[in-house]
Amino acid sequence: MELFFMTLTTGIMVGGIYALVALGWVLIFKCSGVLNLAMGELTLIGAYVTLSFYSMGVPFVLSILCTLIIGIVLGILIERIFLDKLIGEPILAVIMVTVGLSFFLKGLVGFIWGTDTRVFEPAIFSLKPFTIGFLKISIVYFWSFVLAIVLFLVFVAFFKYTRWGLSMQATADDETAALSLGVSARFVYAASWAIAFMAAGVGGALLGNINGVNISIGYLGLLVLPAVVLGGLNSVPGAIVGGLTIGILQNFAGTYLDGFFPGGVKEIFPFAFMAVFLLFKPYGLWGWIKIERM
Amino acid sequence: MSRVWLPCGDYHQRYTEDQGWWQTNVIKGKMIFLLLIVFVVFPLILDEYWIGVANMVGYTALGALGVQLLIGYAGLITLGHAAFIAVGAYTSTLLILKFPWPEFILNLGLAYPISILVAAIVAGLWSVLFGLPSARVKGFYLILTTMAAQFITVDFILTQYVSKIGGRGQAFSLPPGTIKIGPWAMETDLQVYFVMITLLTLTIIMMANLLRSRVGRAWIAIRDNDIAAETLGINIIWYKLLNFFVAGFIGGIAGAFWVCNCAALSPEHFPWFLSLWLVGVILIGGAGIDGAIFGSIFMVVIMELLQMASIPLGEHYPRILFDFAFIKEMAFGLAICAFLIYEPRGLSYRWWQIKNYFNLWPFSY
């Protein structure tokens, strides 16, 4: 029973980070219709940039802020250079541009920072877990979760209460109507990439605190896909629920199924789950069902 | 689009001529000339290194043909084709190494050819298994299922279970002389080249014939508008699964060919990168069978040239040599982006334009 709850809490904590990155993914899809396979590389860049600032002696919170700023700049640049020209192109073209982008960014990261695993030195969070009742929670996980939730709330508030957020929501809802009301679609696309880059960057930095920073953080970008499919591609609450669910499922698979299928069941389970889930509920929990007519 | 316009003055009198294998005698001559070049001239003039490059081109082309069939002819976007190539390679290897072949088959050297066929069929069936969701979903959701196929097959089943058969660690080693076709053991690159070019020619003939039959027309109809195709009485689920089967079949052939080109087989030969690489190849190559071939030649040769250029540069900047893998990734990524943005119809479109210019000359209006 203790094992069960331990697995559950770890799952929720890691799921918080997944949810944050999934939020960025859903945002891009909602606002500009781009299915982004480069999310993993965005997290990778976030993790490495934070690490670089931190090892230069900048305090952790400040280096996260710097990462956010660099994320905004890179997000806008990428949108302007690569994706601006592809609005309205077939789905394969858009997806493959993001794939090309992901190769480019991954190569760039490897070229600049190398392949060795690096850790945040000195460690930001102490390794000693704290205890609630019988639950032992690692401090890294706890603070990552808290930070993910805080950022998530900030993003939600941004969408609900600011002018820019409202115009982004309007574009996602009906692009033509938003255009006629004077919302600049190009601005919204750029903003959605900037925000997605920010979310992914922070997610990468947090994950880097847990496992150390290396090229495999990019795997997070693939794990986001089961999460968004589960929640529905264009649903923000869906992204959160999906992220948390995938985190929990992944940890349960690692704890309970590993005995039956030794090896990498933890890494594979979200994808196997997704493949089966798609057979039964292809539009996810809250996604829009597209009805096709001739 | 892949159909060439006929030269001035040439025209068809019957519908069967429209679907003809060779449209004119000139085309027939050109094709026979091409076959002569690849079967006779290339082996004579190319040195060992470039024969090796040609083998890589052939392997990429075999893989890309399967992807072209799925993406280019049925609109089923796949990002997991390396899984089916891997299934083909592993089936073939396991058959060669573990299957108790009767003595006379071994003596005749038929084990490897039979294993190619079996590998292709197994890979095709495996591909149908992961094509099943295509009955319900399409577009982005189908991409996700094919990605799941890649991770489940290569990273889980092959790495964790199949590789451990025999308990010799991760890789199956294929000692020289294990792979025999008839009396010849596959030892030099030149012999591998002949296997490659034979398989490639047969695959292209099979695919081209399928595409000009009812099956191919049904696939194209599904690609263009699946709902309209359904109202025309095409059983779209059956044809989609058939497409997955044939694509997997070609992937299996590619995998089984890869076995004779390498000394040891490990799951690392079939990463997700390979799947994406193959899609990149057909995007750069463009539509049609010739698109897949052009794309493979272009990508493999460009990467070889990049590698050659990095050696003199590396004397001044040694980092370039160490980090060549990253440079290759960056170049590949940029090439895909640049082609999609500036040359979305690929290389085969340019080739088509050039051909038409000469076919229609001097009355090109």
C-alpha cells in the first residue's frame, strides 16, 4: 500500500512537469494549427540555457527568468523564420518542418554543449526527502511540482485577464472573426511560440534538476504527445489531465509491470497506451470531434 | 504528375496505351540503357568506396519506396517505417542463424533468398497490425500510432527480447560466409551491390505495376479524397491495410538486404532517426517512384560529400571531426526545412520539367 501511494505521488509530481510542457504544445496547436514535434528540443534548450546561467553563478530563480527571456526571443525567431511561411500548407509539410527543426536544434545543442550528462552544481535542492505521514517526497520533485503549478496558474491568468491572452483565445476560437476585430494573427502565432518555448524551457530545467541534464531530456517532448492525445489536442484542461495521467501511468507501469516485462516498460508504456487509446477514443477526452463531409 | 508528356507528334490511339509500361520506343530504349548502366557500367567503373556509397543509396531507396507508397500514394503519413525494416532484418537474421534448414537448401545457397521473402511477409503483417488504427483515425493521429509502432517494436520488443535470443549480448554477429546466394558468399561490396540492384529493380517493377492497376488507382483515390473514394465503392479499410502490407513488405526487403551489408545486426541500426530520415528523403525527392530514388541519391551523396569536406576542414578545426554526427543532424534538419519552404515539390518536379522541355521542344506550347 505504501508503495502504491509512493508511486502515485511521484507520478503526480512528474506529471506536473509533463502537464506544463503539454500546455505549451496545446497552445501552439490551438493558436496556429501547427502540430509540433520539436517540443523535446525546446525543453532541451531550456535545460541547457538554465544550466549555463546557473554554472556562471547566477541564482537559480534568476537563471530561470533569463531562460524565459531567451525562450521568448528564440520562439519568435523560429516562428518568423520557419513556420510563418507554412500557414495553410498540408499537415505533412508543417509536421516535417518541425521535425527538421528538431534535428537542427538537437544538432546545435550537441555541438555547443556536448553529450556528457551535467548536473546543477552546487545542487539547488537538498537530496534529503521530507515526510508527510508515511509518504516520503523528494524535495526536488516537490518544488518542481510547485513551480510547474505556479507557472501553469500564471499562464491561465494570462489567458483569462490580459488583452494579449484574450486575443490569443479569440484567434484559437475563430481566426477570421478575430482578424476582423483587429487582432494580429501573426502576433498571436509568435506569442504562442514564445509562450510554448517558455513553458518547455522551464519544464526542461526542472527535469534537469531531477535526472541531470543530457540529450535524453528531449524524450520529454515525445512523452507530451500521449498526454495531449489523451486530453484532446485542443483542450487546455485536457493537457493538464493528460500530463498528470501519463506521469501516473508511467510510474505505475515502472513499479508494477516491470516484473512481468523486464526492461524499458516505463519508457514504452505511454506509447502503447496511446496506440490502444486511439483505437477507442481518437479525439481524446475533450478534443473537438471533426465531422467530415464531401 | 509523374506521367511524362509525350514528344510532339506522338499520341495514343487506345486506352491501353495510356497505361502502357513503356510509352514510346525512346522511353523503352532509355530504360534499357539505364539498366545497362546500373548493372554493367557502374560495377566496372566505380571503385570500392563508391560501390559502398551506392549500396547505402540502394538501402535508403528501398526504405524510401515503402514510405513513398504510404505517404505519396495513399496519404497515410508514417513516422515509424524503420520498425518494419527492423522486423525484416531480424526475421531474416533469425532465419539464417537459427532455423534448421535442410541440407540441400543450404548447399544450394537458397537460405538467404528464402529468408528475404519470409522477412518481407512478416514485416508486411507486422505493418498491418499497426495500420489497423488507420481504419478509424487519420492525419496526425495516424502519425502517433506509427510512432508508437517504432518505439514498441524497436526500443522494446527487439532491444529487450529478440536481441537477447542466444544470450550473446545486444548484437547478432553474422560471420563472413553465413549469407550465401547460390554458390556466392556475400563478402565484397561488389557482390552486395548486385544483390541491392537486383532487389531494387524487382521492387520498382512490382511497385510500378501495382500502381498502374486497380489497386494503385484505388490508393490514389483514397489519398485525394477518402470520403469520395468510399462513395465510389472502394473498400477503403481493405485498401489502406493492403497499402500498409505492401509498404511493410518493401520495408522487409530493405531490412533483409541490410543484413547482407553488415557484419553484425543490432537495434541501434533502426532508430527513430531512420524513420524520419526516410520521410525526409521522399520530401526532398518529391512525388513518384523516381522521387524516392532521387531523394536517396541526393541525401546519401550530400552526406558523403559533407563527410569528405569535413576531413580537410578538420585539420584546422578538429572539433568538426569529433562532432560530425551533430553537423550531419543539423544539415539534415536544415535541408528538410529549406526544401519544404522553398522547393515543396521536390527534385522529381525539376526533373519532370527538364524532361518535358526536351520532349516538347521546339513547340513547347
